[in-house]
Amino acid sequence: MILIIGGAFQGKSAFAKSLADGCGGQVFAGVHQYIRQALLDGMEKEEIERELLSRAAAGNMIFTADEIGYGIVPLDPFERKWREAAGRILCRLAAEAGEVYRVVAGIPQKIKG
């Protein structure tokens, strides 16, 4: 599994596609949004984490996610819950990943692997 993180619109998708083309991997873009929707649908953090790890185990996956933990802590309780869940789940994915990249201004930096 490969995890690619970075700010919004920084080139994560293009980088993920280039990796997938080279290794035949499958891209799962927008993990942060998947987590948000799953929470809205009533799933618990642990259940979401298991689902994502199961997908990772099933094949050559490349996950992308926006870094959403920077900045001011949201006033809305759901926004705080989402931010915490996304951060913790992404930490677990990063721990399990063989490679982790951070993309800034279209430049990927390998931070694990």
C-alpha cells in the first residue's frame, strides 16, 4: 500500500496516477472525504479504519488524502470529530503503508519506505 498526503490541489492525484501506471496499482482518491461521508452515514471510526485496511490488503492500493488537521480547531462538533477520525485513521494507514509521500506544489517527497 502507498499513502499520499498533502494539501488540497497540490498534485496528489497526478502523482498517484503516475505511480499506478508504473505498478498497476489502484488509486483510492480522497480518503479524507470517504471518512467524512462514512461518519455522516453513522459508521464508527474503528469500522472505517477496518474497511480501509481491508481494501489495502486486497490489492496494490494507492490512497490519497488531504491534510485537514492544520489551522484553527473547528467550532462544530462534527467537524472536530471528522478531523480527529481522519487524522487517527491516516496515522494507521501510514503505519501499515510500505511507502508514504507528501506532495507540495506538485513535488512529491518520500517520507517513508
